Amino acid sequence: MEPSQDTPRADSDDSPGSDSARIAAILAELNPSTDLASLVERVCRSDLPWIVVPALSLAAWEQRDPSGWAKVLTWLETKGVTIVRI
């Protein structure tokens, strides 16, 4: 018997709880007063498929906090959020 599409898979990590845990882990590693932490919070609130970010901000995150930016970028890609550079 195959599981119905309405039944969540046990190995799925797309549940709201798992995303909340990922968000909490990312925010715990970032300085809460940074623009990078604000970006994560903004994406969580807006739930849009894109986010507009100035190119200077992207360059600054890559330079000042490369590991934090890499984690946030991976999370954005996992969520299917496109970064629109301006």
C-alpha cells in the first residue's frame, strides 16, 4: 500500500517545525544586530519567493561574515527564495 499524498512522509524535513529549527540555528550563529540577521527575519515574515538586496550589502556580507552569509544563502536556496540584486 502506497502512502497517500495527504500523509506527510516521516523522512520529510519540509515541516514547519524543521524550518523553524533551521531558522533558529541560523539566527543563533549570527549577531542579532546585523543586517544579515534582519534579512533572515524579513524573509520569514514576508514568505515571498524573492528578496531585494543591494549589491553593496551582498558584498559586505561576503567580506565580513562569509560563513554566516554562506549559511543564509544555502537556506534561501533551500526555500526557493531568489535574491534580486539592485
